Amino acid sequence: MAEPDPRQARLEEMRLRLPGLVRGIQELGITPERKAELAAEYEQVLGAVLALGDELDLGTE
């Protein structure tokens, strides 16, 4: 039986963070500075999700 790829767990963990970041960005009364911080974090996490997703797809071919 093959061991699960730890990258798959990491990918799922990062994917689960995205909706919370979007909710935080859309929150009423949030300061522009905090909104910018959350937006930057969202971009970073999304980039990591896409990169890791591509890496995992390449590993299965």
C-alpha cells in the first residue's frame, strides 16, 4: 500500500484557508491596511495552491 503524499495534505490545508481569507477581506469595517494584508496573504496562498496543484498533477503522469 502506497504512503499518502504529504503534499496532498498540505494542498488541502491551504485550500481550506482561502474562503476564510475572502470572508475577512469582505468584512464590514475592516481597515484598508488589514484588507491589504489579507489580500496579500490570499494571493500568496492561492499561488502556493496553484503551484502545488500543478506539481502534484505532474507527479502522476
